[in-house]
Amino acid sequence: MTFHPGRRTRLPQIEDEDMNPVSAGAIGGIVGGLAIAAMGMLYGAGTGRGLWALPNRIGGIVLGPRPRKIEALGASTVVGVLLHMLLSAVYGVLIVLIAQNLTGAYVLTGLIVGIGIWLANYYVIGAFHAGSREVARLNPVPVALALHALFGAIAGAVARSLLS
């Protein structure tokens, strides 16, 4: 691209290539994960637990549920955000693979997978892992369930739009 004063500059054209399903799923999962993380954090701030309570509790899955100020920004926050985004990308890929190979319905598959993630997190993993149990106790059941279902729907919708 060459710049000429007084002349219109054109950006290079990008060839339209098909989106890889794994990439579309990862992107959809990250978008869904960011959306529900923002809502969960705002809910935490609005209910007096603090903006950073949710990512700090998620960080406690890796770092352990040790006593700390869950409303403060710190290392646990960074670990929690990274873990949440990684898992969101993986679950987004899972949604795409199931939708492409079994259902053909991305948003519905996302809703079902999102609810399944919530069930696994809260009733299976949380039963034996202290860090996961702390995350499970943070939000009321209806809020947590709705956020996970919303994650799946967003991830499925974004992935589907990238693949079409």
C-alpha cells in the first residue's frame, strides 16, 4: 500500500476464505465467555460482592480456595480470566463439533451444552474440588444457570455466523 498525498488510499483486499470450524468455535466461545463474564462481574458488583469476585473465584480453581479479598484485583483475577477464556474457547469448539456432526442447530446445541457445563461444574466437579465449589457458591442457581445457557447460545450464534 502506497500513500500519495491528495489521492485516495485503498486497503489491500483480503480474499474471502472459508472459516475453519475450530476457529469459529473458539471465537464464538470467547465472545460468549466475555459476554457472560461481564454480566457476572456486573452482577457481583451490583450485589455488593465486588466487580472482581467472579474472576477471583474462578482463579481459585487453579490457585486453590485460600482466604483472600475476593473483591480485589490481583493474580487470582488474571488466572481466573485466562482460565475462563480458555475454557470458553474449548466449549465453543465443542458446540461447533456437536452442531456440525449431530444436530445442525448451533444455538440450540449451544443452549444444551451451556446447561450441561453448568450441571457438570456445579454438581460433578464442585462436589469434589474445593475451588470449583467456591465458584458454585458465588452466584444463585438461577443466575448461574441463565449465564451458562446464554454463553452457549451466544457461542453457537457467533460460530454459526462465522461459518456461513
